[in-house]
Amino acid sequence: GGRGSPKRGAAAAAAAAAGSSDGAAAVAATLQQLADKYRSLSGACLRAVRLDLLLLAAATLHDLAAVSHVCDEDDVMEAHPCIGTLIRLTSRAAEELSPHLSARKLNYIFGAIAGAAANYTIWMLQEITEMNANGVERMIRSLALLQGPLSSLGAAAGAAAAAPAGGSAEINRAYDRAKSYYPLIGL
């Protein structure tokens, strides 16, 4: 035996190239399916973290409804401990997640917390059984203490380029509405 003809060698090379091309296409298709599944899982994880933080805010602020809001003048300046707790917990979560997520994703996760906290304080009003004028002032002060840190969570976490989910004007309106809700108790 001698060497094969040049035609046979070219045909064998073409067949080998076609086989490797089919293999590469199969690998590319498999990788595309894995990437799609990863993106889907990533989206589900983001939604779960966002929901977890919203539930954390609701559970933490629920403590406000459980205490008496009959206050002395000296108590007006003291914020309820749950206000500081919520700010610390959400700030810590933002600090821990910011190196791992894009600004858009951080904004998605943290952008809803500020407005939700304002709404929670309105919804829990029906559970508050005792409140005097000083208690109203304390609640308004607590809302003011929450508004700044919670509204800036996305920016503090590295999402300065992204506006808060829902927009800062909408968040300000939610806090203004909540702050105007409590003085109605005394009417």
C-alpha cells in the first residue's frame, strides 16, 4: 500500500470537518439551553430575594402596631427600635449583595422597600389601639427616619445610575401620604 489518492484524503478531511461541525453545533445548543436555564433561575432568585426583603420589612414594622403610642413629649424624639432594625438589616443586605449584582438588579431588589414601608405603616394603623398627639408626632418622625435610608438603598448599594423602582417622586408621595394619614387620628 501506498498513500491514498488526494481526492480520498480531501473527502475524508471534509467528512471529519462535517462531523466536528455537527458536534460543535450540539455543544453550542446544549450550552445555550444551560444559559437559558441559568437566566431563568437567576430571575427567580432575584424575585425571591426581593420578596424576602419586602416580607422582612413588613414583619419588622409590624412591631410598631404592637406597642402603645401614648407618648410623653420626651418620647417623641425616640424612634421605635424596629425602625433602626429595619434600616440596619436592609443596609447590610445591600452592602453584601452589591459586589455581586448589577445596578439594575440591585434597584429591582431594593427599590420597592421604601414605598412598601410607607404603605405598611398606613395598613397597620387599624391594629394600633392607643395613640395620642405625641404618638402621632413620633410616628411621623419614624416615617421621616425611614424615608431617607430606605429610599437611597439602591444608590448606596452601587445603583447610583438607576432610579429607584417606582421613581423617587412616587416614593416621596407614599411617605407624604403616610405622614398625612396619622394626624387624621386626632380629628
